Amino acid sequence: MILGQYLINGIASGAIYALLAVGFAMIYNTTKMLHIAHAVVYTGGAYVYYTCAILLGMGLWFAMPFAIAGATLLGLSIEVGIYRPIRRLGGGTNSILIASLGTISLLQGVYAVLFTTDTRTLRQGPLPAFIVGGDSITSLHVAVLAVVAVTFPLLQLFLRRSRIGIAIRALADNPALAEVHGMDTRRLYAIIMMIGSALAGAAAILVSLDLGVKPDMGFDAVFTSVVAVVVGGVGYLPGALLGAFMLALLQQLAVWQLNSAWQNGVVFGTLVIFLILRPQGVFGGRMASRRA
């Protein structure tokens, strides 16, 4: 029964990591930017949710679209206000990475000033739950899996069938050729950042309902998601999805056999093992033909 509960928790955590990992992977696949500031976009979505739901009294349900919109606009602002000027001035990926790290420091400080460093909770009491075979499944577990089950098929359908989605895949495959064919890469970068940020906002809502909100909540989650992208295979979105679930289950098994202090150690150890033994990830052999 104990193992079953850890597996249930791992699947739910994997679904949240998947939202972050796929968003990060989509941005990286097409722009080649290490958008580490994805962490503060995620945190920003959580604080918008807290502000709307609690401080403004909108309620948990009505505040959800505002949280996703807030994260989306924050990601777009980082693209337009920071990354785009760097590219225009000839800065490469290293310059963008440094700017991304600076953005994390800046926005974490802003969050701490506005909301303090205390954890802000959005609800009181335990989550509604039901027992299956001695294991507890909460309403949040069900909601997380439902969001993932709906979101990722729709995202794949968008990427494969819509004109914008096909353009995004073309940009990921060959950026130089996409520009030669007259694609508006600036517009595509903005759309990609908005989609990835919206996924981060959805993840932020789900985590906030469970653990609350604090200024540094994003870094560990996004680090785990980046490792999930490496494990699944950089360049292949379903690989990021699989990698997220693999890492979350490994974390829960570590807690089962050891203690919670080993969770981040398991993530880092997995990254090292894959970088040494299989740097192309689980689906690395398919990356050339399955970029998106």
C-alpha cells in the first residue's frame, strides 16, 4: 500500500513536471535558448493566481484563467523586452542565458518584496480524496492527470495540423531555411514563448493549490523539468513528457527507500548518468526526424 501511494504521488508529480518540461522543450527546440527564467514565469503565474483568488477574492476557479494569462504575458514580456533586443544586437545563446539568470534574480527579489518570503496558501484543510485499494487519490491528483490528458494531445494536434504549428516545426528543424522562406521568426518566437509560458502557468496553479506559493518555488521544479528534457531526448516533445514521469517516479521511489532529502540528488544523479552513458536521451535516435 505504501508503494502504491508513492507511485500515485509520482504520477501526479510527473504530470506537473511534464507541463513545465514540454513548455521548456518547445522553447528550446525552436529558439535554442536556455530559458532558465521559465522558473520565474512559473512562479509569476502562481502569484497572479494567489492575488486574484485570495487578495482580490475572485475564488479559486475564477482566478485560474487569470493565472495562465499572467504567466503568458510575463513570458512574452521577457521575450520582447529582454531576449529580442539581445538577438537584435548580435548576442548569442550565452548572452541570453546570462540574461535569463539575471531575470531570475531580479524577479525573485520583486516577488519577495511584494509578497515577503513566507509561503502563501490558497486553501485550508485536506484535499477531497477517495480510497482505492488502501491508497488515497485526491481531487488534485485527478485534476492534474486530466489537464495533461487534454493539453498534450491538443498541443500535438496544433503543431501538426495548424499553419502556425507547422511553421513552428519548420523553424525548429531549420531556422535559416525558415527565414529564407520569409517566415516571421520574431512572431513565431513570441507565440512559442506564450505557449510555453501558458503551460508553466497551468502547472503553477496545480502546485499552488497543494503547496502554496513562495518566491523560490520555481527553480527546483524547472531544474527537474530541464533534466526531464535531457532524459527524454532534446528535440522530441513526447520524450520530455516521458522523462518527466520517469524522474518523478524515481524521486518518489527514493523517498520510499531513503528520505525526502534525496529527491534532488536523484535528479542530479540521473542527469549525470544520462550525460555520460546516453547524452542523446531515451529517444535520441529519433530526434533527426521528430523535432517537434
